[in-house]
Amino acid sequence: MRSLPALLIGGLVAFGAAGCSAGGDNPAPTPTPSAVPSTPEVIGAGPFYVEPAGPAMNQVAQWEAAGRSADAEAVRRIATSPAAVWFADANPGYADRARGLVAAAAAAGRTPVLVAYHVPDRDCGGHSGGGAPDAAAYRAWVSELATAVRDSDAIVVLEPDAMTHVLEGCVTGSGATERFALLDAAVREFKQGPRVRVYLDGGNPSWVKDVDRVADALRKSGVERADGFSLNVSNFETTEANIGYGEQISDRLDGAHFVIDTSRNGNGPAKIGAGDAHWCNPPGRALGEAPTTETGHPRVDAYLWVKRPGESDGACGNGAPPAGQWWPEYALDLATN
């Protein structure tokens, strides 16, 4: 397993620039298709690519036009920060969108972060349910997406929650065996690209606390062929908690590296209510550490914004829109808390 910072330093010339789950404490991330501009524009800082167009930037323009300059400036923090691009359906053109993304990022001298999120029975029927209709369709989908990015620098976060849903028990028997096999096959496909880094999702510290089970499931899912694992995708657990949890898992995987989603963990997790109240659009949350490879921890390759801040976790009350839809009020809360 290679160190992400070393790869980024070697591959870049530029300076340093989701929804709910049926799974207890963990929100499954949600996709929002993003248009890839024909002319790349470098925004923000760090080694990661920022899409010039998106709902956050559109919101900034709308609020500036309406005279809401303070609100516009707050949400600009989201609009100008690199966030992952989600690939979560088989609609025509998804592979072309991926090719356009990696081409625009390469022209800008940056590295894009992609999320592959289309496993069959995705989210176990939760707010982000869906995915490929069967194993054969998923394998074909992964193959096409992996081919689209194969000759480029890219970071792929692979199937958030998919492995942990097996540990939770909502995918069992032959379905669990098939899921591990599909994840392993996806790792193999993406790793055919010599400059593609793959991080297999490993959940978060508040979900499955038995790190031996997590490490075993990651191993069954092909983590030893990946560049490591990801934590806290679409969740709110603190960076400190994720580092401790990740290092315990890493110890059981011969020092495997990992990345942490810090997009919305600035105030840590909510301590309210029961059920999904503390993870499905909880109030009082805040943006976390900006995306960077300078983590200060040798096994933590990067802090990433995998969940796109401002996109809903699901229609779980308080006027929240369906999973993955842009929610201006929640984005403003994240940017100002």
C-alpha cells in the first residue's frame, strides 16, 4: 500500500488544492451528479480538484444578486473547497462524465476525488437505496467507470457503507459473500490504473466498534490490493476519534493507510434524539478540516470532503429535501456554525 502524499507530490505541479442509511449510527452518502465544465478553472488551495460549477457556487451567485453578501461569502467556503464527485447510477454518459472530470483535473494540475456508489441493494433500502440490479450489471458498471479513469491521476472512495452493512447484518448469507466478492473485484478493476488510488470504505467509529470484525471484512473485500480504507464518509465523528479508530484497524492490516471524511465534523456528532436524529441532517454541525494531505499522522493519507456539504442526508424532518439534494439553509448552517 502506497503513501498518498508521496504520490501526490510526485504527480502534481500545483501547490498544496449523501443521504441516510438503515445502518444505525451511520448515514449512507448520497449522490448528486455534477456537471463537468469544458474549461477547467483552479479554485481554492491544496492538491485536489475543485469543480468550477456546482450548486454551492450557484447559490453564491444567487445570494450575491439578492444582496445577501454575508451569506454568499459564508457558502463560498463550500463552493471553493474540493469535494468528491459521486458516481451512483448507470445513466447514459456516466463514463463520459468521469473522463471529462479527470481531463479537467489534469489540465488544472490537480487530483480529482471520485466516489463509486452503485453496489446492488445499496443502503439496504434506506434513503439512498438503489444501485445496480444485479452482480453482473455492477461488474460491467465498475469496469466502464474504471476504464474511464484508468490513465489518469485519481482517488476513488469505493462503496461507502457497503462492507459495514454486511457487518450490521442487513446483508447476509449468499448476499454477503457476493458483496465481498464484488468489492474485491471493484478494487482490482480500479487498481489496473497505475495512478489511481483506491480507498475501500470502512465505516466510522460509532457504528461497528469491534475493529477485528472491521479489519476482517476489509480484508475479505480486497483492501490489501487497495491503497487503504476510508472512514467517516457522510458522518460527523471527530477527526480525533477517526484517527484512533483507524489506527486500530490499521494495526490489524499490517499498517494500512486511510483517509477521513472531514466535510461536516467540525463540531463533532450531534447528541440529540434517537434513531436517525443525530446523523440525518442534525442541526448545529459545522465544516471540518479543509481537504489536505498534510495530516500530521503517517498513516492518515488525507482529510477529504467526501460528502458534499450542503447536500441533504435525506427527507428526515425539518423541511429536509430528499437525499442528495442541495439544501441552502443547511449549507449556510455548516458554513457559519
